[in-house]
Amino acid sequence: MFTRRTLRLAILSAALAALAAGCSPGKGKGEIAGSVTDINGDPVRGAQIFVDGRAAGESSPIGTFTIRDVPTGVRRVSAQIVKNGVLYKGSNQAEVFDTERTTSVSIVVGPANQMGALTGVVRDEFGTPLPDVRVFVGAPLGSWTDWTDAQGRYRINDLIGGFQYFVEASARGYENDNTTVVITNGNTSTVNFFLRLSSNENQQRPENLGAVAWTSPVEPNRSREESVAYERIKRLLRPDRVARASGRDFPGGHHVEIDLFWDFVSQRELLGYGIYRGTTPGNLRAIDFLRDPLATFYADIDDALQPNSQYFYAITRLNTDYPNQPGSESPFSDVVSAIPLGDLELQNPTFFPLTFRWQPVFNADTYYVFLFEDYPGYQEDPIWTSDGTATNFQFYTGPSLVSGHRYYYVVVGVGFSDTSYTISQIDSFVAP
């Protein structure tokens, strides 16, 4: 049996009241963490980061950034970088709470001369402007958000021209309103919204929830380049992996990570999602709240996650009356589970013929070897990928290697019907 709904509501309300209530932040300082990517979803390193126009740092080699001591409130976070004489820029909004870290702030940069903007006014059904309405913009490129001011006005800058965007206005106590718009280079498009009072609409249970577990080596002093390499390997294994994951932090570089994904459904009164986890299917507890009606992905990177332990997950949809009205949370999705595999340890390769070796991992039933000509980065493809093997060794069958050149390789173990992956450390050898 699931935990009783009233208890689930109480847990989620108590644990995440500040976010779920949409309350105004108090005085103080917090942090902003996020990532900078280009229109292809690849990370942008070395971009200058600004908060409300003030220089605040730059993005790491894997495109991430963390800005500390940011005053509470809604802040404009922007990024820019010059490449080959061309200025690339992008921006987004973030709401900062006292002593909290605002995560998953995604910034997509594009050529400055190919940017457009979106503006408009949000009113109620009687024509009265509505303040503090959250406006979401979504596209395959990324997502953007803004809040309306006292006159109900919003403006979202730095949208890359030539793409169609899904736009939705969402406020507590009102039905959502949405539309699509094509942004053109150098122009500002206008989209106005009218929100009707909500009717505490029952939310559909989320469909097709899935989970994938990742284990990577425990390396307290892991370099940024190593984090880039592990993220690249994850993308090779799961090309559909979301680059700009939603969750409590950016997913790259953590020992154990469990990714959740589900189908997108637009509902008139959808506020966001409740994320539940437990060690048994009948005892799930709320662990997070996603205030994003467009979300389809969540990365759980809790330090408490351990290899060889089974974790159960379910998610719910919350309507815009949550948590003030009974029935404002949907039933659970189907419950899914994930079991992170243990660490995969390499043994020294042997030559004549070249043979890769490793220690078997409990519950891993297939292993793959990836060989790279150079240290793997986001743009680095392997020169050879082995067929899957159930043994703890693999003969090299790829193209001829250059004597004296250093090659890099990694071994990946897969288990539980391709839903759990363990990645070895990145090792190298000099071809004889």
C-alpha cells in the first residue's frame, strides 16, 4: 500500500513549502547553479557569467557554473562569449532564496545578431493585469522563464531566431494558458495571456515513467576534464540523455545518479511535479518539487544513493491549487525502480594480441570497451567500440594502432535490461 495521500501532501508541503507556495523570498543571499550550452546542446566552456549585469564568473570545461552570495529575489543570469570574432550570448531568470541553491538554470547561447525576444501581458478573465505569473518558454534548444511585474508584463530576451517555441503562463489559483510562437531574428514577438480562475482540475497521473542508473568511479579530486569525459561516455551510451537535466544539481561527475523521465502532457492547471523515492514500493517519500509544467526529466544525485541498493520512484502532477485544495495532486505514476551497479575496476591490458581486462561486477551481464585516439571530450568519438561480451576480457578488433601513440579507453558494464550502467576509470596505454 502507498502512504496515505494526506500524509504525502503533508510531507511534500513541509519539505518544499518555500518553492511550492511560490512565496516571495526574504532578505539574504543564496546560490545559483546551472549550465551554458549552444544550440546543439553541447556545453560552452569559458563563457562569462553575469548576474543582473554584474560579472560573476565563467563556465567550466563542462559548461557548468555556480555563483555564490547572490541577493535573494528574481535575478537575470546571462552568459556571453566571443568565438572567431562573433559574439554569442544568452540569458535566463532565476529565483534566489535565502541560504538555498537555485539549480538547473540553463542558458543557451547563440549569435547575438540572430536573437529575438518575447513580450506580453498576462491578465485575468476580466482584463485585470496579474503580477507574479510565471511564464515558461520551451523548445528542443532549452527552456526559459520569467515572472510578470505589477502591471502583468513579462519579457524574455535572447531567444534564438528561426525556431518555434511553446509558451505557457502559470499562476497559483488559475488555469494555465499556452500557445506556440516562432521567433524571428532581431524582432520582438508579442503574446498576451488571459487566465481563468482554476476549478481544482484533477490532474492525470504521469505516464511512462522510466529510470536509468549510473555509477562512475569515486574520485574526490576528479578534474573538470574527467567530468567532461564521463558525461561524453554517458551520451554515447544513451544518445537521448537530457543535457540540461532538471534536479537539485547538474548531473555530471557524481558517483551515483538515477535519471527519471516521463511523457510530456499539457494540462490547463498543471503547476509542476512531485518526486517520490523509497527503498520499498509501498513506502515512498517526497524528495523534491519541480515547479515546471514543461518538465520531462529529473536527475536524482542524492549523496545517500548507494550501489547495489534498489530504489523505487513515482511522480505526481500537482495542479495550481496545490496544496490548498484537496485533490490538487494526481495519483502516483507507475512505480519504477533502479539498482545502481557497483564500481568497475580495470586490470592492466596485455599485448600481442591487445586484450582489455577488468574485474567482473555483480549484476552486470554485458560489457563494452570504448577506445579513443585522444582523451575523451564532448566532441571526441571513439575509434573503436567493442561488441558486447559477458566475459571479463575483450580482444581488440579495431583499426591498426600507431606505435608510440597513447590511447585512452574505458569499459562500461550494463545490467538490469540496459537500465543500469557502471563506468570504469579512464585509463590509457602506449601502443607497442
